[in-house]
Amino acid sequence: MTRLNLTSLCVITASFLILFWGCSRRSKLEESLVGRWQSIGMHVTIHTFANTDSTVIMDFDEEDLRTRFKLKPMITVLNDDGTYFLEYRAQNDSLVARPTGEWSVKDDSIRFHQLTPTEYLYSYHVTMMPDKAEFRGMMDYDGDGKSDDEMIALSRKIGAH
């Protein structure tokens, strides 16, 4: 093999390895999160409810969604291309809402950049358990313009996609 061919082969091999490692470097948390998730519970503490000094605490589980809100448990699909969607469905399976956007992981947190129907950023600390995940974060749950409401959500993994 000539020196030029050997050099070319080394450059091609190095380029392939860099490309392969660069594209496949996904954190363990990212790999665990890709798939279909079903909401099984939520705890929300709303501070300054309705712009007052009142605090409201709400707890929901799957049964509450069905009986109080007439909804099926929310489904979140995290695609391996960094996109996601949520589905809120009524008891008769009709689609109520389907927000979409992009997601990413940094350290032990997931970041959602909702693009539709309105743009919004969410970030949650994630604790993984066997076939479950807990998401903790601050958000504007009551729509008062302040991300001062604490949310803890528990979801069950129901499929790879």
C-alpha cells in the first residue's frame, strides 16, 4: 500500500470514528426516556394562586383524571430524533389537545421546548425508576405569568414508541 493510500485510509477511518461517536453519544438518561410514557400521578403546589398570597395544592392520579376531569391519562411520546408530543384524550378517545415540540437532556434534567400550540419552555429534574420516571420542576401552572408553581409528575413507560 502506498503512503498516500495509507494516509487516506487513516483519515477516512478517523473521520468515520469521530462521526460514529459524535452521533451515537447519547446519555443513559436520554436512552431511558425515548419511548411512550403514560401519566399516572401529579402533585402541584400553586403559590400565589390567582395572584394572591394563597397556596393551592392539587393531587391527581389516573382515577381522578377519569372521574373528575373526564380524561384518559396523558400520553407523552419522546422520539429519538429529539421531538415529542403529548396527547390529551377524552374518555371517548377523541383528541382534546396535542402539544408538540423538541426535548433534550442535560445532566439529570429534561428540557421541553413546546412549539405548538404556543411556545413555552419547561425543565424538569428526572429520577428514573424501573419502568417509571419522576419529573420535578417549577412552572406557571395557574397562568399568572410566574413560573413559581411546583410540579411533581410520575409517568409509566408503556412502550418503545
